[in-house]
Amino acid sequence: MQQFFAILVKYSAFFLFALLELLCFYLIVQYNDSQRDIFLNSSNLITGTLAKKYNSAVTLIRLPKVLDSLQMENGRLMAELRRNKYSLADTTTRVEDTLYLQQYSFIPARVVSNSITLHNNIITIDKGSTSGIEQNMGVIMNDGVVGVVDQVGKYYATVISLLNSKSNTSVALKSSGYFGNLVWNDSDPLHMSLEAIPKHVPVHRGDTLVTTGYSAIYPSGIMVGKVEQAALEPGNNFYDITVRLNNDLANVQYVMVVKNLLKEDRSKTEKEGNHDQ
């Protein structure tokens, strides 16, 4: 307490000056209309600016949760698409009764690590076994294919990127239905090669490529990219095709992990068929 009073005495002149300044400011604003208007306008401007900055900061802090929520809703809507359902058609009735069984569900995830310059590029996502992630699940974005789940931990998983020599994605020319393999050849992150398209198939620059759905990894019809260049060397039976990917894997932040709800049934059926051969 003595120190407090000592400070008051020591700086009494300053405190008196500040008090008189505040009193003068109050009298000027209180009894002068023009000055009062200036003060109110200035204070409103300052308050509004501070409130805007505060709201921007709060929005930035809440943004990850908002994006997660949007990703979950996006996954739900994607699961509702008819192409992600399996058709059950009753053709014994006079009027066909077509039902749709849910075939795919989608688990949203955030990318926490990504490489694009290596021979075998890997992506790490922030979802693992506790979120239902399993090996060999497909990973997609809103505008294309990303890769396939490789290693799975409790809370994280690694993904074999499309930009990986181990990646071998089956895609088809949307115009003709002919399919081949999309291969990474260490080019830039926007381009890959399409192999095994025979020379008698008409291929044109700008042709759209989509997933075939032949594997149990991806739904069919997901756009992958477009033909940028197609060359046929003399004596070759297959095209050399350069594909420009639809999505930029150098800028992937949020993904959807594809869960095929009918995968086990398909695998079991195919194994039984192989045993009969």
C-alpha cells in the first residue's frame, strides 16, 4: 500500500494532467454538437473495425470444424448419388420395381502430409482405423481420384498417391468405353500416361477419362482427366497417351475415403469362381 501511495505522489503531476485532459475532452464532447458527432462517428468506426477483425479471427479458428462439417455433409450427399448405389431390379413383375442398395459410403479426411516430386509419392491423412479406414480403400476428391489407402494406424493412414509407380488405376474413355491403365512416369504432377488403348480405337485430344468401376476400390464414372496428347508410333499396336489430370494433387487438402459396402460379398463370390476353374 505504501508503494502505491509513493507512486501516486511521485507521478501526481502526470495523473492530474491526465485527469484534466479527460475532463476537458468530456466537456468538449458533451457541450459541442459538432465535436460530439465527430467523436461518435470515430468511435463507431473503431468499434466496427475491431468487431470485424474479431469476427474474422473467430471464423479462422472455427474454419477447420466448419470444413469438417461440410466434408461430412458432402460425403453424405455423394453416398446418395444413384451411381454410388447398386441397382436391384425386379423384372418378374409387369412394372419394373427398381430399388437402390447403398454400395458406397464416404469418410472425410484432411491431408496432413503430401509429396509430389518422388518416384513413389505418399499422402498422409488424419483418419485411421478408429474412423473406419482400412487398407485398399479408394481416396477421391470432389473433382477426381487421389489414390489408395496403404498403411493404417489408429488415427492416421498413408495413401499411395496416383503419383506413385505402384499406382495402377483402371480408367476408360467415356466416349467409347475402352479402358486402360493410368501410370505415373515421374512427369509433372498434372500429367500421367494411359496405357493399353489399342490402335483401332478412336482417341482425340480432349476425350474424357473416368473410372471403370471394375475394381472394388472406386465407384464408376468418377472423372479422372482428359487426353492431352495421343500418338501412335509406326509398328505399335497401342497408343502413347498423355493425360492431364482433372485435379491438382499438389494442392490437395481434403479428401473422401471410399468404403465399398459390398466389397466382401464381391471378393467372396470371385474367389469361389476362381476355385471352380
